[in-house]
Amino acid sequence: PRVGGLGEGGARRPLAGLDILEPVLAARGAAHRAGFVHRDMKPGNVLIGDDGRVKVADFGLVRSVDTVTSTTGSVLGTVAYLAPEQIDQGTADPRVDVYACGVVLYEILTGAKPHSGDSPAQVLYRHINEDVPPPSALVPGLAPQLDELVASATARNPEVRPYDAVALLAEAREAREALTEEQLDAVPPGARTVEHENAENRTSVIPRALTVPRPLPVNEDGDGVSRTARFQ
């Protein structure tokens, strides 16, 4: 099917945000369990097909989990989504993808990036020294479980983040179960209409049947892990 990038374009309902996030975490979880880190998670790498399937693209920065990269001279990944330890230590384990997915969720829920600045250096400084604010600061009335989910994923100390995308997926599902239908369907201020999303961006509510990922393979033989991690 044709696919389009999640990209930018305003806040979306919590239901749409979770329907996008969960398949992404399922794909990243398979990769993490296979020993690989993406290191460049961002909305532009989240593709949504006409059939509603969510895919993770651009594996140009994928490395094994024991890879240490230098940030001297250049920073790998996009500055708006870099975890603090990527910036000041050059380390990249599954928790950097967890952090980036938390930033992506914040952006889906609010239509804005959590940290901004006049230069990349200012954005990097804020990632190291400032917490990602709660989404409800921009979207009043947003369920506290969503604030907690973003805070967990984007903790500046990687030791207190979910250890990989599988763990974050479990937290996302718990948050979904705790929300009422009214909370899930709450339309944020300034959000585009559902019809507009359907017509142009394919980022409105994804069919629920497509949000239930296949079991995450850990020791699967053949190319099962690779196919799930790269194209789910």
C-alpha cells in the first residue's frame, strides 16, 4: 500500500496517538530483543499506509546495542529526539529509542516539540538539563496517565526509563486500559478534523485490529525477527 510519513501537522486525539505508538513500539521491541537500536526515531520515520498499518522506516543509523558512538563533530539522529546520554556520552542502547518514542508521543498529543531553541546546541542543552514537560501543559484536561507515560519514556536518567520498547509498550497498554472512551476521544484544541486527517495524512484512528501486534520474536529462526523489526 501507499504510505505517508507521520510528519507534523497538529495535535491528535489520544486514541490516535496510542494507535500510532503501539505498533511502533511492537516493531522496535522486536528489534531490541534481536539486539538492535534504531537511534533516529522521529515522526518522519513513522509511515502509515492507506490500510492503516504503521511501519518504521530509515534504518541508516541502526547499530547493535553494544555500539558506542562519538558525538564529537556531529550528532547522530535528529536533535529534537535525542536522549541526554546520546548527547553527552555518545551511548546508544534501547533506552535511547524509548526516549525518542516518548518525544514522538508528546508531539502527537500536543502538536509541538517539547524542547526548542534558536540553534541545535540550545535544543541539545535543554534535552540534557530540562525534563520533557507534561503534554497536559499544552493540552489542558489531557488524562494524567498520558502525562505519566511521556514522563516515564523521557526520563533524563536512563536507569529509570523502561528498559526497552517492549517494556514501554506494556506501559502504553496499561495507560490505554485506564482511560475512558471520553478521554481517548478528547479532541485537543486546534486539532484538525478527523475528515482532514483521513483525507490527507492517514493519521486518524487506525483500525483497532491493526494495533494488536504479533508476538514479539526473541529467538525465532530464519528471517522472522528481521522482517518484524524492519517492516512491521
